[in-house]
Amino acid sequence: MNRLDSAFWRRLAWLGAARGPAFWLRLSPSPIGLAVAAVSPQQRAHVRHNLRALLGRRGAFAEHIDVARTFMHFAQSLAESLSLQGSAHRTPSLLVLGESNLRRALDAGSGVILGTAHTAGWEAALLALERVSDTPVLVAMRPEREDAARDFHAFSETSAIRRVVAVGDDPMSSLPLLQHLRKGGVVAMQMDRCPAGMRAIEVEAGRKTWTLPAGPFALAAASGAPIVLALTARTGFLSYNLRICREICVERPAHRGQVRAAEKVARELARHVYAAPTQWFDFKPA
């Protein structure tokens, strides 16, 4: 059986989202998300664990409902993101809060590490950020299990100012990111979870221990670029809020500065996911 993140399933989802009628895009994701939840017991358990870390232990019924909502919100967000690829008549409605924070960081000329999270609408919001600035953007991503699968991201189409770069465990793979920042560019990276085997920084925020990837903080220390978080929430059909936070700088000494910066990032992430816990998508068992 094909993996749910394989090129086959992504292409199937893209065909329905980008080529199908609007009513299909609006109505089909929720039952599809519930069906995926029904056949994914390990992922359900992991989502329940995350919700308990955020909200504390609650009644079984409330927990089951929120687990189901998480899968439904993920399916809605994924379908809407895929619908933007190859469908010029569909554009998201995006309310940007804190746009001046990004402009101020860009004006400093040291580049910007744009930190995102696995929350509803993050791909659509990344596309819409081109309205805020025409600064070239590198989107740093882990290599896909299948090369063909990377063709079905919302931002996989060519753009004059946006390009996807695969960054693996080899430290040399980060060199293009460092060079891009030193030219004043933007590097977009997800910062809310750390893949197994990657160097991490663990910090406390709220009721949860956050395991953040160390790479963005090391990159900030090496380049002098600030970290600016851009966090999204879905507010309706093809409608999102994007909150751009104040810049976070890595101060010296480098190691202590990276930990302090990670603490600030974790506090912002906690604030965001506590406000919309069923729109935070972390399905993989630890």
C-alpha cells in the first residue's frame, strides 16, 4: 500500500483540490480527514498526547473530538494549499498582522530567517508573503522520500523570487542558505519540531517541552540574520490570519545565545498553538 505522503496520494489529492469543483474543495476534506484518522491509530495517539501537553488531561469525549478536529483541519488546510497550485482563479484571503516587523528586519540588510510552523495555512501564507516583500526567498525543506512527491507542494511552482532547497543532515547542505542570508535574502524554515537524528535544543514553554531544530539558531548565529516567526491560523474557507512576530536575535556567546533565542521562539509557538490547538499538525509518533 502506498504511503499517505507518497507522490501517488499527493497527486490524487492535488487533482481533487486544484482541478475539482469548488464544492468538492469545500466539502470533501473533512470526511477524508476523519477517514485517515480512523485508520491511523498511532497518529491519533500522538495527536492526543500533544493536546494533553497543551491543554492538560480532559474528558475522553472532549479529547476524541479535538483529535478528530485536528485531522479534519489538516485535510482542509492541505486541500486548500494544493488548490493554489495550477489554479490561478483561487487565491487565499490573508489578514497580515505585524507586517512592519518583517519590513524592519529586512531593512537591516542582514537577511531574515523566516520561521514557520506546521499549522493550518502555513503554505498558503508563505505564498502570500510575496505581497509583503519582493526579497528572494529560499524555502528550506527536508528531502522527500520520493523525488516526485516534492512536485506537489503549494509552493513548488517556479517563481521569480522563491525557490525550494532540500536540506539534509550534511552540514554542507546549509551553505547555500548561509550565502543567501549574507546577500540579504530570506530563508524560510519550519521550527516547531525536530526530525529524529537532527541536533536539537530543548526548552520549556507553557506546559510543554519543545524540541526545536538547532539548525536555524546556528544559521542565525553564523549569519547575523534575525529570526522572524510567521505563524498562521485558518479562519474559514481559503481564509487565514498571518501573525508576524518581532525579530529574535541570537546574541553572544553563541551557545547561550542560541538557547535564549530558542526560549523566545518556543514562547511564541506556545502562544500560537494554545490559541488554536487543533490547527497544529504533528502526527508522527516520537
